[in-house]
Amino acid sequence: MSAPLPIEIVGGGLAGLALGAALRRAGVPVTIFEAGDYPRHRVCGEFLTGLDEKTIARLGLAPFLADAPRHHRVAWCLHGAPARVQMLPAPALGLSRHALDARLAEEFVRLGGELRTRTRVAGDEEPPGRVFAHGRRRGPPEWLGLKFHVRGLALAADLEVHLGRGAYVGLSPVEDRAVNLCGLFHIRDDAHGERSHLLLAHLHATGLEMLAARLQRAQIDEASFTAVAGLHFDQGPAQAGRLAIGDAFAMIPPFTGNGMAMAFQSAELALDPLLAYARGDTGWPATCRTVHGQLRRRFRLRLASANALHAFFFAPRHQRWLFALNRARLLPLHPLYRALH
């Protein structure tokens, strides 16, 4: 029997690391190229919903999620004022990317994978066997994501979602009694500063002064600050001969809390076709078509539903309708949850 064909993965985030480890367990040679290093913070809600047991088992994720706090309730807040606390249809997990990425990277190396950190792949070469899992696709400079960890901050529920003018912010506990704060803002000319001052300026500019005041009484971990601009939530057509998974395939709006689950699920969907390619059973173009077809079928409704609802989290008029439905107990949370997960 001939040796398996090697796989290269560009990007060492959740999708790339989980896929690389699963391939290594099957004996496939894998190299991951990661521009950064571990541990590191990333702009992420760190609120994991919709991850199914099949994906957890297939990718061997259970040991790495064992200490994640379980979340059951969400509090919706408009300009800082809570409207209603609701039970989530299914428990969610809170775990920082600082911890989770490092754990997965350690496991990948333990399994014999080659991890090249602080390494960028030059150019746009797409040789057979190269998988792109390098994170968010860039778009026009419309959105800004800001993230911090905070301590000493009491929450109204396991998750708080704050809606402001052209902004929404999520807060949820992660490991070690920290609270992750992650916000998405329209890029503004009237909010400036560095690190926590930049976040506070955006909160004041978007009508979230009450949340800003709470944060100023808490302990913001300045070292956990991360920011990213030019986020792109549309799914474009797949390029022939290019295999993309995770956010490199499509990024879902972060209010769903489903981005981390989609990263893992896309890795699971890519696993069997890549094993077939590594054995020499299928060619690379057919492998790319198979993976992208499965990704489109799995995520089409989820992405379309999330993109349609995204506008309701930014425009004040839409926000008022959203909160009126919520107070009247007419917001169909369970059907929405199923559509978005």
C-alpha cells in the first residue's frame, strides 16, 4: 500500500487545527501554516452554540471542551436597558479562543503534525492537497469587531446581547471566571482611542453609555484586546480547484453564536473527501467539488437566515420592533434557533 498523499492547511484556527488533527489520527501527513502563534486572543464571541455530538465525536473535541461553562439564558438589552431574559433552546458553551486554539495546536503536534507558526504562504498558489482555512474573508471597510476579556462584571444572564445605534455587543463568561465582550460596530469617524478607550468611545457613540459605565467599574484585561476591520458576511462562489473551509468559505453574522460550530462542522464535512484524496481514490478537483457541495447544502439556509436578520440588530426602527415582539413573547426564538443552527 502506497503512503498517503500529504495535506497542507493554510490557517491554524479552529477549522484548520481540528481538520489537521483528525487527518493525523488517520495517518495522513499534514502541515499547517499559521501566520500567528499560540496562545493568542482573537475577535470572537467565544459563545459556542449548535455544535452537534456527531461533530464533537468525529473530531475528538470532547476533552478540549470539558471545562467550558454551560450557558442556558440570554438577556436582551436595548441601549443598556434589559427587556427580557429567555431560555436558550439548547445549552451553549463558553470557551476562549486563547485556550481552545492552544489546546488544539498542542494536540495536532502531539499527533505528529507539522505546525509552522509565524509563517505566511506566499502568493495565491493552489496546488493539489492545499486547504485554505485562514479565517475571515475581507470586504469593504464597513464593519469593525472589538473584543476584550473583563473580570468583576456581573451579568443579568449567561449571555447579554446589547443593541445600539449601528452596533451590537455580546457578553458571556468563559473559563477562569472571565467575561468575554465582543462587539460589532459600523466603522465610525467619531470614535477614537487605543484599546479599552476605543471600545468605550464606540459604546458612547452608539448609545450604549450604560454598558460603558459598567465596564469602567470592572477590570478590563488590556492584554486580551483584539480588533479586526473589513469583515465580510457574504458567501461568494467557490473557486475551481480551491478548497476553503471555516470562515474562508463563509462567515456567518456573529449574533448567531454559530461561527465556532460552523468552523468545526466544515472540518468534519471535509474530512472524508480529504481522506479519499490522500488514499488516491479521488482527484483534487473532484475533492474540492465534493467538499464545497456539502458545505453549501449544510449551511445555505443558516447563512441566508442569518444575513436576512442581521439588519434588525443595527437599525433603531428594526430594533424597536424586535424588542416589542420580545416583550410580547411573540419572538419565535426556537424556530429562529433551528434556522440559524
